[in-house]
Amino acid sequence: MLFAFTFIFLFHYVADGFKNGPPPLEFSKLEKCDIFMMHVDSSPKLSIVQACSIDSVAFHHEDRKVCLGVLKDAHVTVLKGELRNRDNLEIVYVDPDFLFSEDPLNHIWEQWRENVETTAFKNQHLSRLLGMAWLWKYGGMVLDTDLLILKPIYGLNSSYLVIENTDPGRGISSGVVKLSRHHPFLNSLLGFFYINYDPTNRNEWSNEDFTETLSEYCSEEIEAGGGREPGEKANYIYRRIGKSKSYDCMDCKKRREDDLTVLIGQRCKDNLRIFPTKQFFPLKAKEWGKIFAEDFTEERVFLAYDEKDSGVHAIKLWNVYSSLIQVEDLRNGTGFVTLSEDHCSNIFHRNIKQTIENRWTKKITFGVPGCPVEHITVEREH
């Protein structure tokens, strides 16, 4: 079913092509990007975590054009000032209608536009869809804006994904994606996007769809590696068709849960490689506060990693929780401050260092509803 739908999707793309003529001059900047991120908030303000993460991407990829897309032209000037002094970093205005004008993206946008624009999670869903639309049109790397980069990651392989966690249904990350233009995996993924959208789910068009698509796409490699769960092929896709996942099918079987870790170090079709969790996610979501409250140095990160692997290349900082951290909350000696001096030096010297030098003392405990960590305590000095 999935690959039959994928063939139809690809046929529409080849048959129709780009209908609206050449892109406007302003949008031609997008095709020059090698690494693409989106900031879709109504305000141009970045959290200290986001600012440091974006700066670290540009710092470690001086030979690549790094682009941060925004939806408001007025945000371009503001963010250029905040993220200045990186010649390879470009703030780019993005018009969704332009990115979605090419088949098969226009089919997805026509199908779900009204739902996306009215959901409470518009920013999250639109950001993911725009990232995949850019990837389909141009190829390259799409990143979330809360990854602190420690080593260059663009050249690890021409196309790759990362295992974020061991959950068989949500293990593949949607926040670190490197794919060539029109990669067949991406075509399959967009097929999932077209038939499945739940506007009430914050995490829609995210890890779950990536994981399900990869399980199909790399089925032969999973079976050869012993990661295939016994039993018939799950009829999962039929249960998900429709505008809501509340639709149920009495005859549908439980989705098979494959062990995708057997793909680590392997290559699936079309040179798609899978990297292990700790290479990009040494901190789990429930551990997000450690790097802000403890002496979590770079040496500790590398020592904690299995020596037989290629080392930690990035640290996910979980902005969904860490966005509550203000620059005034940071203190010397903690992992984030130590790493920021080396890996996002512009933000460190411009925003963090001066603030730390004028610290004030007070213990503050943060608590966030729904956060996997009950609280995080930091010290401020008067």
C-alpha cells in the first residue's frame, strides 16, 4: 500500500513538474542553502539555547551555507542582528506557498492547509512540513534549532537519519535529517504526510512517521539483521488514513515493533545510513536540566560515550523544556556554559559572558507542567 501510493506521488511530481515558473529572486537564496532550520514563532526572539545552537551549526560548517528560515520579513533584520558575525549564516524569508508550489508538496498543502493554519500546534507542524518541503526541492540537511553542534556533521554521509531513542514506534528523529534531493525515502515519507494528519497531536509529522517509513523502507536490512518482530506485516497504515487518528479499524492488527538499532552502521537503499542515539542525543529528554545545573563538561560527554563508536557530534538541548532558561540563570562551570564558549563563541561572548560576570545570588527552582523533570534548581549571585 505504502509503495503503491509512493509511486503515484512520484508520478504526479514527474508529470506536473514546477507549475508556477522560476522562483522569485528573494526565494532563490533557498537553493543555495546546505543546512536549513526554521524559526516560525510569531516573535523573532530566540531562547539562549536556540541562539547558541544556531551559532554552533554555522561555526562548525564554515564551508557550508547555513540558513535560518522565518515567516515574517520583519524578522530577518532582527535575527541578522542577533546572529551576526557568521558570514556563512543567512536569515531567509520563507513563503510557504512558494515551497509548497511544486508537486508533490502542493498536494499535501491543499489537503491539510486549513487544519494546519487553525491548530494550536501550527508552529510545530508548519515548521516540520516546511523543512521537508525544502529538503525535497533542494536536498541537504534539516536540523532542529536546539542541537548544540560539537563536530561537523554535514559530511558524515550523503543521506542519513539518527535513532533518537529506543521506542520502536518513535525511535527515528525528525530533527536531524540529511537527504539528497528527491530521495526515495523522502518520497515515501511525504506519502505518509499526505494521508495522515492529526491537528490535535503536538508531535504530528514527527518521529512516528519517520520511524514507520524507515521500517518499511529498510525492511530487508531489518530482517537480515534480526530486528524484524515476528508476525505478519502490520496493517497499521489503514488505521491511520483520515483526518483523525480516532478512526479505528476493528480488523487492523497491532503495529509490529521492529528493532531499528540493527540498522546502526548499515546502509539501506540509496545510500541511506543510520547513526546511533548517543552520537546526537547523549542527553535524554528527562535529563535536559543536567547540562544547565551540573559540571557537565565536554570531556565528560566524550568519556561517557562508547569508545568503539565515532564519538558525540551534537547534544540535543530539548528547547521544549530548556526554553525557560534565561541567560541570567546560567553560571560558570556548568556544561552549557563550558561548551558554549567553545562551540557558539559569538553568543557566549555577546550574551552569556557579560551576564555571568554580573551575576546575583538566589536559588530558583523551576517547574514546568508536563515536563519529564520535576524541577531544576540554579543559583544566581547578586
